[in-house]
Amino acid sequence: MSDPVSLTDHPVQEASSTPPAPGRSRHLSDRWLTVAFISPALLLLLAMSVFPLLWALYLSFTDYSATRGGPATFVWFENFTAILTSAQVHLRAFTTLLYVVGAVTLQTVLGFSIAYLISRRVRGRGVLTTLFLVPMMLSPVVVGLFWRFMLDAQFGVINSMLGSIGLGQVEWLTKQNTALISLIVVDTWQWTPFIMLIALAGLTAVPKYLYEAASIDRASEWFRFRTITLPLVWPLLLIAVLFRAIEAFRLFDLVYILTSGGPGVSTETLSFHVYKVAFLGFNTGTASAYGILMVLIVIVLAQLYMRYLNKLKED
Amino acid sequence: MAVSVNEAVSAGPARDRTPPARRRRGRGRAVVETATLTVLAAVMLFPVLWMIETSIKENRDVYAIPAKFFDFTVTLDHFKDVFVASGGGPTTLSGSFLNSVIVAGVSTVLATVLGVPAAWAYSRFSVKAKKDQLFFILSTRFMPPVVVVIPIFLMYRQVGLFDTKLGLILIYTAFNVPFTIWMMKGFVDEVPAEYEDAAMLDGYTRLQAFWKFTLPLLLPGIAATAVFALIFSWNEFVFAIFLTSSDAVRTAPPAIAGLIGGTTVDWGLVAAASIVFALPVLIFSYLVRKHLVAGVTLGAVRR
């Protein structure tokens, strides 16, 4: 931040020795200011985030359909039991789990490795970091479209390169078992820079004297990494991983653009399935119940995230 | 202070003074490390380069098998096609870019106007259950968009906000406010409250002290925060596709995604449109690179 305004001739102590009468009125006006400044933002969030979720909660107990219209009748927990016992939903949950675990693990390993390599460099770090960050800033639409072109079975550049080194063609997006892998690869390409950026922030915050002390003790490189680098970077890395896990769990756009859930239902994640139930099947009640269950999972993950965030801030 | 890319450049694990025998092994290792980094950087950047190449290739080179890496004819036709229709008028795509500018711009201004004062109040005053409030605010941002869009869709249909720019602006403002509050709270925390106390001793009210002394110091932070909010709204896809239906309202992301709807896809045009769409984002994110860590974690991580 920039430097102080020219008010330094007022010592700080004077602020606390104000006479009581103006102090009280100031306190009152502070209260008023707080309410006036915070409530517009909170009201907007209540109207646009909380109210819709409450409405969804209400709908989840009914058989409402957005196209059929008419009054909604209460079916209570029927929607929830239907979803929780549906084999279709279990399959989507499994796909989502595979995708989240696969993508986040790959991103973490790759991102941390790149950050570690960059942090050991003397020259060219700024340029390298900037270049590595490009994919993260692109819209998922652009990323999805572009990879769809590159992974095209006929004229995609990936197959063309595979062909030139003598390997066969792969139907990346149109075969059951490769489609999910492609999705994971594309997500990894886009979000490895995210983990890298945060890991790099952690790595560069490790105090130099720790390494110097360790090298005086002739500690091995691996020992230094295990006992100094990792414990100090870990808390920050964990936050990055949780953040990515939440994002991956609620991912929709990349699936929509890259595979539209296909072939078959092999890349249908929970998010995508909710969309199909809500906007193609128009079972609004069921979709709401489905959505509420997803929100519950996100809340649990977000709580975890915030707990670690708090811990990091307190240290 | 937020960790910045620039800081990341200057400090780091020390390269210690190693004895000569170990240094030779160290040099071999450095070569391996440099090579690995170069390969990784090439892999990361290749799709972007390929997109740029595709956008300036003639159509027959775009679909060439095997792919042409170097010897192709350069043309700017695809970029022309993004903006100028075959008849001569502006394309629907260029209209959607304009919509994007309006929606992203207005929602960013609104989020800033609502978020900055709230951030200041949260930073300066004691608020009941402040931590819980702040966490609640951030958690609204974590909700899956596909889930939120279902009731929002019904709500908008009811009040006539469906397929309007105002509807998109409102929802984008709502998802940028949590970010603005968290990000700006960090910046406000860095400005000592004593400045305001001192100004109030001079006879200014609290509000005047905020306006005249704190706000000017916050301007760089506000600018950075607004740029991130702009990028988030600009890139947003889920709300944009479900809450709009006509070309007159549609923003660029769903419009570009719509280019692959038909049986044949003009990939040169898709590439050119994607570049036109992504270029402002890249320029803006370069401008705020110092605050990238805070920005991409929604203002939560800063050191």
C-alpha cells in the first residue's frame, strides 16, 4: 500500500483521550454507519442467494414442474428418497468422485512440482510464472472449445502428433473410457497454474535462514524438503486443494462444452445431471431436492475450507 | 501484504555456497530442471499458441491432415468474420460482445459500490458475530451455479427479469459482492485506523474521514478488486446461458459456445472469437498480477 497522508503530527494517543460527550455521539453515528454500509450488500445477498435457496428448499418437497405449471403439491421427502436410492445418481456421484479426485490430485502434484522448480531458479522466474498462469485466466468456454478442437478424432492436432510418432488414433471425446480422462486432462491443464501460484507463494515465504541452518548441519536435500519446505507450505497448499475440490465438484461449463455428458453418461457429473433433470426433464421439484443435497456437500467442504483458512490466519 | 508474483520473483530458497565437487553435480541437475520446466511450459502454452495459429489460418489449412504447424497462408478473415457479417452489417457475435461489456461493466460498478463500504465497515467497527457474517458472505459464493440457477430462473420468469440485461447484472453483482467484500477488507485492514481518528480530531465526521482520507488510499486496491470482478463476470457462462434466450441479450460466452451448435463447425471463426474474447482478460490479469493470489482465492488468502 502507499504511504500515509500528512497527518503524522497528531499522535495516536490523542485519539483515545477524546471527551466523553462527543465520544458517545460518535459511537452512535458509527453504529448507524455500520448498518448503512453493510445492509445493502447483505440485502442483495439475501435476495439473490438465500431466498432462491430457500425457494429451492420449498420446491424440493413438492412435485412442481416448471413447464406443467399449476399448483405444486407436497410430496415431502419423496424426492429426496428417490434421489438417494437412485442407481443413476449413484453412478453420477461415482463419476464426480473420480473426476474430482483425479483432477485435483494431478493438479496438486504437477502444480507443486512446477512451483518447486520455479522457486529454485535464479533467473527468469517472473516470465516463467506469468507464462504458466495464462490457462487459469481463460474462460472455461474458451478452454473447452479449444480442447474440443484439439482432441477431435479426425483433424485434431493431438491425434495428428500421435500419428506422426507412429501411434494410433484415439477417440478422445467419443469413447466411454477416454472421455473422462480427457475431461480430467483439460481441467488439469487449466487449473494446475492455480495450485502452482499458491504453492509458489508458500515456497517463497519460507525463511532463508532455515535452509542456511540446515546446510550448516549438512542436512540432505530430501531431509530439508521433508522437514522444512513441506511442513511450512502444507497449510497453504491444503487450502488451495480444498478450494479446487469445491470448484471441481460444482463444475458444469467444461462438461457442457467438452462432452455434454457423453458418450452415453460417462462424463455426466452431478452438476450436469441436475441440469438435465431441471432443464431437459423439467422435474423442478426433483431437481431442487438434488440441488439441495449438492449444496449440503458444498457447505461441508466450505466449512472445512474456512476452518483451515482460520487456522492459517491465526498462525 | 498480499503475496505477489513479483515478490515471488525476488525471494526464495537460498542457493547456498556448495563445495566445488557438489557444484558440478548441481549444475547437471540445474540443466535437467531447466529442461523439465521448458518442456512443461511448452505443454502449457501449446494450446494457446495453437489457438492463435488456427485463428490466422485459411480454412483448408485449419482442417489439414496432418496438422500444419508452420507452412500455412496467413489470413485475418476469421477476425473480420467475428465482427462483420457477410452482408456487411455487424454480426450477432459483435452484439454479444457489446452485451458482455455492458453486463460485466455495470455489475462490477454495482458490486464495488456495495462492497467497498461494507468491507470498510467490517474492518473498522465491531459487528455482532463478524466472523460468522463474513464466512456466510463467502459461502454464498461457493454455491453450485447450476443449483442456484433453478430458483433464480423461476424467480426471473415471475418478475419479468428473464432474458434481460438487468437480470444478468443483478445476479453477477450478487456473486461479485462477496468477493469484493473479502478482497477489500484485506486492503482496508492495511490502512491504519489512526488516520481516521486523527481526521476526526480535526473536526471531520467519521463519514468525511472515510471519504477524504481512507478512500483515496484504497483506490489502487479498489481498482485491482474491480478488475477481478470484471474478469469473473466477463468469463461467466452458466447464468448467462440459462437466464438469456435472445441474441439481443446474450453475452459473449454463450454466443461463442453457440458457434459449435451446427453440423459443421468453423473452427477458424471459433478460434478468432475466442481470442478476441480472451485478450482483454489476459491484459487485465497482467495488470493485477501483484494481487493474483488474493484475487483467485476470492480474497481469502493473503499474507
